[in-house]
Amino acid sequence: MQNGTDLYALDISGASFVKACGGPCTEGCVTLAPIGDGVWALGDSKRPGAEPLRFTTEELDAAGIDPARFGLNV
């Protein structure tokens, strides 16, 4: 939780997801969208109906996920 906020309570209906692929995007890609100040939604293009996971910037850093790879600024 960030500042006591439940990340899954945040509305992501207007989030704009971008893809980052490790190679040709034929098998699916990871998608990422900023959903608040220092908060991100991480999805899977192979499963577009699945609820995206939510992370803080610190959690993405710990997992080795860099929003810059998606063309996004932190």
C-alpha cells in the first residue's frame, strides 16, 4: 500500500497501457500504465480480460521493471 491506499481500489478504467516486448510481439507482451503518483498497473496482452496487477514504483524497481523501457517517465 502507498500512503495507506489500497492500490486495487484505484480506478484504472481510463488508464493508457503501453507494451514492452522482449522480442517480436507475437506471443504477448507485458503492458504498463501509470494509475497514480508512483503507482502502476501491470498487465499481460495475452490475457486482456485479466485484472492487471498493481505496484508502487518501489516495487517495480525491486522486481527489475523499468517504466522507461515502456517509454514512460517515473
